[in-house]
Amino acid sequence: MTDDDRPAAAAALRGLDPMVSLAMCVQAGPGVYALLLGAGVSRDAGVPTGWEIVSDLVRRAAVARGADEELAVADPESWWARYGDGGPLGYSALLETLGGTPAARHKLLRGYFEPDAEDREAGRKRPGAAHHAAARLVARGSVRVVLTTNFDRLTEQALAAAGVQPQVVHSPAGLRGMTPLAHARATVVKLHGDLTDLEARNTERELEQYPAAWAGLVDQVLDEYGLIVCGWSAQWDHALVGCFDRRAARRYPVFWASPHRPRGKAAELVARHGAVVVQGPTAAEFFPGLLARLEALDQLGAPPPTRELSVARLKRALPDPVRRIDLHELLDAEATRVVERLTDRDRYPLGELTPDPDAYRERLERYRSDCETLLHLLAVGVFHDEAGVHARVWVRVLQRLLAVPGDGREQPGSGLRHYPALLALAAAGSAAVLADRDDLLGRLLLEPVEAHPRPSRPGSGRAAAEPKPAVLALRPADILGSGERVNALLDVPHPPSLVQAAPSTWLRRRLREVLAEPGADGDRAISDAFDTYEYVTALLQADLAEMPETVGEFTLPDRWDGEGRLRVAARVQARFSDAWPMLGSGAFHGEVQRAHTAAAVVDVLCAERYVETVGRQPFR
């Protein structure tokens, strides 16, 4: 394709969604496109537009003159026609009248761009969504050159927040010693000057022509780079329009973002240069939208990140409110990978039976391997989410795993596709215990709901098709089965009396490594946390009228003290009060008396099974 063909190719892109075309072009050519930012980019950040500045200056002039202030506010053009210089009201004419020199105009304008105490209190005149997303484009290497007509420093501040220190050039004098564009990580060219620049270009006369060296830099950018224009009207910037008209090579297309169809000079430039118009989004929508599409394209064909990298990324995002979306996307992407594996019928055929213990164990280990990264993310995330601001993320991940259809058979042990959900619930729940977050533990157990409920157990008091919360839907015996099949999972043979403990023992061993980081105090802390998780699970099952079929490892002698009390029961029941955070999560319908009632049921059950087990086969 020749250079002459490029505009036609750009025009052909209009058949697609222009944002799709733009994202694909930028993703295919990192560093090839430059940004041209106008006043519209800073408008959403609270920086006034040229007309808003004109209107306010007219009002101030009316106050200073003591004449018709109300008219100046209601109709600035009429006031100017009566008291002005006889010409039409415009940004350039008004500034030339009010400030006879660049230094005087600089003083008049500076307050419109720099925040005062009221602006800082209201969050105005600081980088907005457009600035931050554009800075992320630079930080990721998609863009290396930014041209801006704005005096403010919002672009530079956003770049600094993104970890980028650009070279900033705002006058011809700054060209001396400037690192060549191709060699600099990021360059910001402030076409009209900076807030500190007393020679800033404001009026139409000052914008008529650039100094030769300055024009040469702009010509270079327009010649060598594709261009993404946003927030620029082209109405008064005659010198910049002249640079466009000298643009010869047209190697790469121009993309022009505007909330409305370009008009006036902008429309003429779009037509002459075959620009692709991205119409509709504001600057605050356009740049985040472009960034999101680029990040989505990055995922195509990219190998999934390692567990270590994913956890490191999670830890960086957890305390940073700016990166909340990054954290959500990380968990959602990993959950999507797991769900895709679980629903792969070649990997996990529907209705597959695994009567052979070795095949059964292999299938369970395959499930665990497929969700290992997600388990680590849940455990670390729940433990370090001290403020609880990401609770809905952890709940949503569990909900997605619960939504995976089962094997289509109803007998116990047939729902192996929910085994990853069981592991995830146990990992997240134990991490919540380690973090002393009873409120979050309650949400994890109750808010995710089984999407395709199996028939309820006879005598449970629950309707057959009623959706079940995770605490009921993910009972180990329903997922793993029971009896000799479960005993075969253990590394060493156990007598039949250990049937009830086998699922708990299996889960503890599978999750020991997952909980090792949040459970930094060692195996004892992890074991105690898992005991607490299982005991609270049993309490909720009893409260919801489903008798706990298993009670974890509470039939083992070392779970009891010398006076015949279950250690974990004493620890949990010590928290029972009207202020117990678990009640605020909806557990026990918010009534502490229901928790006491459930505890009485579970404690009796544990004691009966302990006596029964020890009577047949002491645990030594």
C-alpha cells in the first residue's frame, strides 16, 4: 500500500465501529500514534472552556465598570456590543482589550487554570478520568508523544501519578537540548505555553503563526505519527491548522474524537485529511473506553499470568482505590478461565464416573490444578481486604463457580463440578477467619446461591427447587461423596470410623499451601481457622434446618479440652452477642438467640459422634 492509499484505507475503516478501528490500530503499532488534546479534555476536570472564561471576564469587566452587571451575566455579547471595542465578542478580542501584553493576559487567566482552596475542596482542576486514562496509554507504551493546547498541568500530573516523568516542552527555547522524540519515553509539547510562561499564546494574532523551530517540531509529529485528536475545535489555532495542511506523508490515519459532529474548521480538517470520526463519547468516556479495548486486545492469545504474578498484581491493587477496576478485572478474568475449563466437555465429560480411587483422586487434583491461582487470589485478597471494600468481588467469584452446571446426576458425590466452588468457599472462608472478619465470612457463606439446585434432602423443610446458599449447596458429602470412596482419598488408610472426618482432612490438606501466606503464624493458626470455618458452617446449616451431616474433624480427641468441651465451640460462642458482626451479614436472621439454639444442636451432635467414635476405635 502506497502513502497515497492511506487516506482511502482510513476512510474504509468507517465501516467498523471507529473505536474498534482505533483500538486495533493503536494495539498493532505501540508508539505510532500521538495525542492532540484540546480544552475539551480538561472541561470534565473543572477547567473552564474558552467561552466560559470569556463570559466570566465580561462579568468582571461589568463589575469593574459599574454598569449593567445583570446584562453581562445574562447576555455577554449584548453587554460587549454596548460597552466593548465595537467588534464581535470573542476570546481573542476580549483578551487583547483587557490585557495589552502577554504578561498581563497571563495574570488575568492564571486563576482559571490553577485550583484555589474551594476548587481543591470540591475536587476541581485536578486530573480527571480522561487525563488518567491518557496517562495509562503512555505508561503502557501505546503513546509516546502528547501535543496539547492547554495551559494547565493536568496531563503532567496524571502522567506522574502513572509513574511516568515526561520531558515537557512549552516554548521554542525548550527545543534546545531536547531528547529526540523517538528516544524519549514520553514527550509533552504544550503548543500554547504553560501557566508559568509569560509568553503564552492566547490571542488570535498570537496563534496566527508559530516560530519556525516550533512549527518544525509540530510538522515532524504530524508527518511521522498517526494522530488521535480529542477536545480540540481548531477554530482559533490558525498556526496549528497550517501545520495540518502541510502534513505531507499521511503514513498513518487521523482519528478525531468529538461528542458532536465536528463543525467549522474541525469539519474542514476531517474532510481534507480523511480523518476517522469517533462521535459520541466525551473525553472522560473516550480515553477510558480506548484503554479498556486495548487491555482486552492484550488478553487475546496471551498466556495466563503465573500464580505469583497474579498475586503480586492483586497486592498492588488492593490498597489503591484508583486500581479498583484492575483488581475486579483480575479476579473476573481468572474466574472466567476456571469456568471455561470446568465446562470443557473434552476435559471433564458429562456424567463421567470415577469408581477407581486413583482415577477419582486424579480428577480431583485436575480440578484443583485448574483453580489453583484463583484459590490463592481469594485467600490473599480476602485476608488483606481490611476495609471490606472488595467484598462483592469475592462473593461474585463464588457465585460464578456455583453457576457451573453439575453432572446432571442426583446421587451424592455426583456434583464434582462444584468441587472448585467448595475449595474456593473453604479458602475464602478460612482467610476471613484469619483476618477476624466474621461479617465477610457470613456473606461468603450466604450470598452466593446455587444456580441449579438439586432436590433438597427429605425432611429438611426446604422446597425441592428452592435456591440454596453456598453453605447448603457446597456440603462436602454432596460434592465428594462418603464412605470408602472418600477414605480412599487420604494418603494413609483409615478405619471406617474415620468416614466422617475424611472430607475435612482432604480439604485441609489441599488448602494448606493456599492458606500459608495469610496464615503466616503457621499450621496451628491455619488448622484453628479451618476449625472455626467448619464450625460456623455447621451452625448455619443447623439454623437453616439442614442437620450437618458431617462435623469436620470434631470427632478427633485433640479437638476437645480436658473438661469435655469442643475447643472451637468455646471460641466461637464467646463472640455471641447482639453486636456480633456475623449477624449483620444476615446470618441467623440477625438474632443472636438463633445462634445459641444452633450451637446447642451442633454441640450435642459433635458430642454424640465423639463418644460413638471413641467407643468403637480410640484415636491415638
